[in-house]
Amino acid sequence: MIKFVLLVITSLLVLISSCTINKNVEPKLPENIYGCWQHSQEEDNNLTFIFYKCESREFPASRFRNKIILNNDHSCSWMQLSPVDAHYMEKGAWNIVETIPLIKIDLLKDGKVYKQLIVKEVNEKTLILDKTSTL
């Protein structure tokens, strides 16, 4: 009887130890999230910011049009607004904060969170961000 109890306990320990979660594994993102995204502020509504792949369409003239580039090596860049219309691309990095229920991505500048993107939907041509995103 003691051998049976020890066998059950050993089996449970092996089972539990084999089910540990590897925290170094990053959640899988949709492949189409990577690349250059340009803001189509003309299509925004009260709940969302609308972005399109940069090469997917012609955009109307605008004094400032936000652009975000997410690279699969976790480098990124975004259009930085300038008060004298000398806008420029700021370089940084990005991290996934969470993926459920929405994908949350932090854009980092000098290691600190600079902006946060809250992705409601993404496909091959469109990126829809929750209006609570900080652009």
C-alpha cells in the first residue's frame, strides 16, 4: 500500500512539474501586425483609431499624419509631432503587455513606456486601435 501511495505522489509531482509555464515564451502575435502603419484620422470614430498599411492606399494631404513601424525584432519607430512642422521618425522598441482580451503593446523610448497601443483588430491592410491608446 505504501508503495502505491508513493507511486501516485511521484506521478503527480512529475505531472505537475511537466506542466509549468515557461514565462520566457512570448505570446504569438498575428504576422500581419508587423510593418508600417499610417493613421487615417479621417476615418476615426469615438471608439477607435484607424490605421492602414503605408503602401496600401493614397492618403489625403494633412499637416500631420501619424505613422508607426513595428519590426519583428522588437525595434520600432513612430512619427513624432513637431511644433514647427519638422516632424520626424522617433526610434524605439516595443513589448507585448498582454494579448487577452486585446493585444496591448508598449512603445518604449530609452527603456521607458512612451506610448501604448491597444489593438482591437488587425488584418493584412487595417490596424484598429482602441481610442484609449496613447498616440
